[in-house]
Amino acid sequence: MALAFLLPFATEMASAYVPSTLNSEAKVLLINDSLKWDAKLPFDKDVIKGKLENGFQYYIRKNAEPEKRVTMYLAMKVGSILEDENQLGLAHFMEHMNFNGLKHFPKNELIDYLQKAGVRFGSDLNAYTSFDETVYQLPIPSDDPELLKNGLQVMRDWAQDAMLDTEEINKERGIIMEEMRGGRGAQQRMRDQYFPVMLNGSRYSDRLPIGTEKVVMNFDPEVIRQFHKDWYRPDLQSLIIVGDIDPKQMEAEVKRLFSDMKVPANKKPRTEYKVDLLNKNQFIKVTDPEMSYTIGQILSSTLRKK
């Protein structure tokens, strides 16, 4: 059995929280050493950042440790929250499809190529999809010019050049279903009951990234192609590169590879969704026959007054 207590409340935050039990000298030190809640974190001066004309952003930083290694991340503001009713699960499905055929790496050539280069799928090469974002990760050796060049090409293909072949899409349906069924334990079944309460009935409560069996098994391939066209675009994407590299040289390559990406002429607006506070306490009790112990949770939401 699991118990969840949801306690939304409003409070005005001070510049720093200071426990009342501290002596006066400690309070002064803590206040002076704390950032204000509304203060921006200082930006690392060693990071090269830029924005291309198409809206694509990049962040590059040299880091000599570990030696001769670099990690690249393609982060995009694309997640399950953007799905229409006939697309439930397709943000996550799209993540899978980026490993099943790219412009420069057809079929399974991407995995084969990188594994031969010593990159392990799952532990090194990986990706995830959440409500609001999808992130691809590629750590590779930086002392091999050809591998480094091809690594950047992988990021470029992930950004906008998935093949989305019908045969590959249909093959992936079963893999997604196995992932979905593998997570259908007691925890998942109970979460299905308390999420709508915890998320105050917002859009988030019915946009779990895994999606639904009905959509995953039956969607027309054109639907995911449209999702890709609508959302895999440069103005929603950022490239992060950190490692033992020449930042200026890397910046030049990023500009060369990513400047030609296009934003759709009639691009869909990227709506920012939120979970509204109800200003009241909520309680829910959830049980499942396979749950052999009791869990109690107290969750609180904080709203800062302006």
C-alpha cells in the first residue's frame, strides 16, 4: 500500500533560508554566502556558446580529463507533453527510431560503426525521453579525427535526418511494447492512479513518455513523420560538447554542419505547459495486490510571491 499526501502552499522566499537554531555569527555567514533565490547562476567563462541563424544553440568546453575523450549531448525541448492524442508515446518512439536508420548511417549501421569504435550501446551511447525534453548522448575518443568527425555527423543526423523507414517503424513497435510491459509492475499500476492527483489533473498526468499500446501498435507511419517534421527543428535544439578537444576547431565544425538545418515555414508553436496549484491539501490511498509493504509520501509545492 502507498499513501501520498500532497500539500501545495504559497510562501514568500527570503534571500536565504537560515535555521533558527544557528547562533548569530553563523546566521550572518550563511546569509552573506548564499545566492538569492532569483539570482542567476554565474555562467562558466570557459564555455564557448553561440546561436546560429536558424536558432540552433551550442555550448563547447575544453576539459582535459579524462584524456583523449569527448562527450556530446544533443538536447531538445521535445517530449511527450507535445504529443497529440493520436501520438501518445511517439516522442519516445522517435528516440528509438534515431538508432534505426539515419541519413549517413542507414538501418543499423550506426550501432555497428560505433561498437567497432569501442562505444558501448546503452552504457556509453544512450538517450532518454521525458515530458519536456529528449536528450541524446555520445561519448567517443577525441584523438581519432575520423571518429570525431563522424561523431559530429551522428549528432547532425539525430537533429533532423532520421530516415523513418516504414519497415523499421513496424519492427520497433514490438520492442517498445516489451519495454512498456516490462515496467507494468505494482509501482507503475499505482502510479497510474496517483499521478492525476499529484499533477492536479494537468496535461502531464496523461502524457507519460511510454505512451499507450493502442497508439504504439496502430499509428500510421505518417503520424511519426509529421511529429518529427514539426518538432525536430533547430530552434528547439542545443548541442553540448565537453572534452579533450580544440574548442575553436569544434565550433567551426558545428557551424559547418548545423547551419543548413531548416525551420518549417509554418512552425507549430511550442506551448509551455504547467501544473497549476490548487491551494488545497489532497490525499490519496493506493493499493496493489503485489505491493508487500507500505510507503508514505508527503509532497509539497511551493509558489514564490512576486
